[in-house]
Amino acid sequence: MGIKELKKGDVLHSSSDSVKELEIVLKGAIRASNPYGGMVLKTGCLIGGAEKAEDTYSFTYEAETDATVYSYDYSSIDDIVKVIKLNQKIAPVLASSSAKAAIDAYSWYEKVRADSINSYKGVKRDLEDYRGLKTELGEKPEEYPEIESLMEPSEADGLEEWRLDYLGSLVENDASIRKSFYSLNIGICTGVILHNSDFMKTIFEEIIRISRYKEYLNEVTSAFKMDYKYAMAQLQSSEDGEEGVHEIKDALHLILGYSEAPASTAQAFTGLIDEYIKSPDKTETTDEMRKLRKEISRIFYDIYYAIFMKTLEDKNPPLEVKMFLLFGFMDERLAGEENTNILAGFARNWRGDPTGHVVTIRDWLRYVYEMKVNPSKNEFDSDYIEFLREQVQGGYITKEQEASYRNDRNKRLRFEIENFFTMGNRLTFGRVTTFIPVFTDDAVVRPLRTALITPEKIKNSLDAIREIDFSLFYRDAVTAFEKLEINQFVESREVLPFVILMPNMGSRTSMWQEIDGKRRDTPARMMMSILFTEDLDEAMVKLCGEFRWEMCRRVQGVHWNDVTDPSLTSEYCDYLQFYKKNHDISPENREKIKLSLQKSRNNYRNVFVSDYIIYIRNEAVGSARLNKVARGIVFRYCPFRTAKRESMKANPLYADLIEKYNIKLAGKVRLIQVMMQKIKKMEEEVPEVITKQLEYLQS
């Protein structure tokens, strides 16, 4: 027990040492680490509280800087309480530091888990890619059963979302909480510190578990990786000379020069990028790295705005600028030479969607600027008009300014960049704690040539879903034909969504909004990364499931969960709320529903989306996975196309559902046929809307 002075690099505890001490960091910083990452414990942190007494240390603790710690004996949890009571004056600081340390520990865990999952998914994708490469080379691929049998690392227990919200609130309001809460009583500080230490203990256990999984993964895939890299090199060698490589040097200065940014801004941004390049660990979540990433992001979007405005007139900007607009590329040092050349090829050969529904963020911003579409909703679910109204109510702008801003192209564009683009770019990236909008080699977890999302890939994926769920994007609209004495005719119109490709390499998608404003006949807005690391087809099915749910909620309004007004959402809510009393559901399926609800944190939408994915990817091809009740609801509101219904008539699980649907459908068809006969008797031409509605129903 006593003061310990450490020089930078000194090891306080190694992972082989027995846990017999608790230390308070009085000055400097101590780094806890293993081969897969680490975190920094700063002044006020309690070292050892998250370790098991008498066990060996989970990590190596090393002085990040010159440091001073005070050491206490540690044999049980009672010793932690004693240490806190011995340091009553600084107990609020200890409590505050414990919350920050817990957040940092979770960020470390999140990084290790994301890295392991990406490695797992990457090696699975590489195995498929490897087989294709071998086929192109005219060789037989080797078999790797140990990779085939690999499972994704399971989710952790004890890391519920509410804990993170709680810790985030403590850190966010630290100054006031330290003054008005921690200082009230030593018992409060003790409780907070013990709770956070216990949470960190769970996190540390999970970090160790995931780290061991990663070690095992590296071990069983090492031979395959060598074989895969060799096959890639063979194919690359065979393609050499077929296409010239664009040599890109000093791209950052070219892009900044093109943007015509002020010299001070360009100089500041260059300094930030240089600092980021020199950072030994670019995924660290220290305050310094967070601040650096935040500053880079802030200036990045200002540069994007300036370049976007310039390219409205310049239809043929330099290749580096195209790479910036498409992928967020800014510096070949950050991207790496190989990635730079690949991105250059992508940018050179990029072809947009002729229909205009699958667009890059640059094209989307042009839609907004040219007022072809309205700006998207912000994080508070307010559209541009509502936002202006709120600004007036808050006294930030006058009513005259509100009227002027409504059709101000620059204001609308800025709103879209500051909300939809900024948040969407971060969201689709997937790892929010380490996000940076500039393309970096660290973000590449999948070969770029297989990750690139093109309009054709999106179209093919959506077409495959629409071939099963044919009514997916159809909306009801009312038309009148006074001359034909038809006051109300309900037609179904297909409104395909916008899919907006964000300039990053990421893993997530988002169903941002189902309609534009209050008009139900406007396209939905979905977003994803232009370089996508996950399975595209599954991601598109998930987006479509989310769209189904949100569109139903929009149409039903306040009755979206009222089962007396039957709809997809109301029936699903009723089914999930009362599944325990439903005699049509077996005990085994009730347990599955319980687990599904737990996994989705009782979010009914997420449960439906999971079932919708199964419905499209499994049930539609004859693989029964849903229970009777869920299958009935999904089929009722997302029926198969006529040809598929006919092919599934013999399936006893669907026979009754199809028969009931066909009876209901026949009634609708008959009404239109009678209407058409009546029109013909009037010697009038049948409107195209009516014939198309008949074709739709019969499809």
C-alpha cells in the first residue's frame, strides 16, 4: 500500500500477475490492453475494481504517460468500499471517472466485437469469392470445412441498452451531477462506482471471450487466407495491362484547391488529416481522438457543400473530385495505394440509374437543390417546413424570413446536408464511436470490388423481392370518372422508393422515411453505404420489411395498433401482446416468440421485420419457419404473386390461406369486370386506370 511513480512505458501489472491490489490514478494515464486493443484510464480511475480479486489480470496495465498511482490491498469487494470511504474528498471524482471508464470500456468491446464479426463475415464472403476466382482461373478450389462450420460470435448478456443510456447521461451531465448528486453522500458514490465496476467486469469478460474467438478464427483461417491471396494475385496478374491505372498523388490538395476553400480552412483541414494519419491507433475513443474526428467531420461537410455547388456548373470535374463525391476519398495516404486505384476505376466507370431511383448522395443533393424533392426529415422527425415553423416559434427567425426560406435553394440544401447527409453517413457506417467521413484503409473489411453497390444490383435485389411480395410498393389512390357515373374508384399505384447511396464503406441501412411530407403517393427514402460490407439481398429485404411496417402505421394513423381496425401492424401487435394465451401457438413456438421479443427488446416492429425476412427468404421457397399465426398475418397483407400462389396450393400450410385470399380477390375482380361491362354498354371506352387495376389484381 502506498504511492507508486511510473515512467511512460512502465508495466504496472501484466496479464500473468495475480490481482492483489487496487490503484487510484492520481496523475497521468494508464493503458489497459491486450493484442486486440485497449483503453486509457485517466486521473480518478480505479484500477482493479473491474478485475476478480486473487485471479490473474485480464489485461496488461502500462503507463501511457508518466503517472502516479496510490495502491491499496485488494482481496474482496469490501476492500473497494474501504478505498472509497478512505478517499471521501475525491469520491465524486472517482464516481465521475468510473462512468467515463465504463463508456470507454464498452467502446473497446464494441470495436473488438465489430472487428470479430467483420472478420467472420469477411472470411465467409472471401470463401465464396475464392471459389469464383478459382473458376475464373480454370482451377478446382480447395475445400475448407473448418470455415464452413464457423459460427458468428454470440451476443453478450448483461450489456443492455439502458445501461449505456444511463452511463451516457452521467457523462453528458457530469459537471452538474458531480456537484449536486455525488457530493451529497459517500453512499451514492460507492453505489455508482460499484455498479460501474460490475458493468466493466462484464465488459472485460466479453472482451476476453471475443478476443479468444478472434484468435481461434485467425488460427483456423490462416491457410485459407494464403490460398485466397494467391488466387487474387493470379487473377490480378492476368488482368495487368488490360486497363491503365490512373496515378493519383497529392489528392488532398487538389480536392481542397478545387473546393476554393479559404486558405485558413484548407490549412487547418490539412493539419487535421496529417495528425490523423500519424495517430498510432485511429480507432481509439480517447477525448483527443473524438475531438479530432469531430473537427475533421465538421470541415468535411463544408468542403462537400462547396464542391457540390461548383460541380453544378462543372459537368466534368477531376477524377479525384468524383472519388470524393462518391466515396468520401480525400487522401491516397489514408486510402492506401491499392484502394485508391480501385476507387479511381469505380469513379471513372460509374453509371447512374436511368430511372433516377437509386442515387448517390451527390445526385440526391442535386434533387433537393433543384427542388425536385423536398428536404428529408431531421433527427426530431420534423421536415423542412415544420423546422422553419419551429424556428419562428422559438424566436430564431421572423415570419418574413420563414416565407423567404421556404423556397431558398441554399437553405434547403444546407438543411439536407446538416441533417440527412451528416446523420445518414454516420448511421450507415455502422461504428458510430469511430466514424470519420473521409475514406480510410481501416474501414475496408471486404474487397472493394465485391462491396461496391451499383444501381443495377439494387434493382435486381428489389425486383426479386417484388416478384414475391408484388404489392409491396403499391398505394391506394381514389379517382373519379363523372362521365361514367363513377364517383369513387380505388386504384393501386406502384411508387418505387429512392435508395440513396452514402459515400462510405459501411454495414448498416436505414428506412429514413416512408413518404415525403403528408402525401402518400410519394417515394420512400432508404439509405445504405455505396461500399456495403453485408449481404445486400438480406439488407434489402430488411428495408422492405421496415417499409411495410412504417407505411401501414402512416396509413392507419392513431389506429395503427388498434386491432378493432384490422391492419398489418394492429394484428401483429395483438399477436405479440397475447401470444401466451393463443391456443394456435404451440409451447415450443411460444418460447421462440419470447426469445424473439427479448432479442428485439420488445420492439414489435423488429420482430415483424425478422419474420418478414424469413417469409421472403425461406417461406417463399417452401421452407416453413414461421408459426401458423405469424404466417397467416404476413400472408394476408403481403400475399404472393398469382404464379407462386398456384405453385403453393398443394402445401397444407398455405392451402387454406390461399383459398381465402383467392375468394376475397375474386370478389374484387368481379366488381371491376361488372364495372367494365357497364361502361361498354354505355358505348364508352374503358379508362386505362381501370384496366390496369384489373391487371394488378390478377397479378
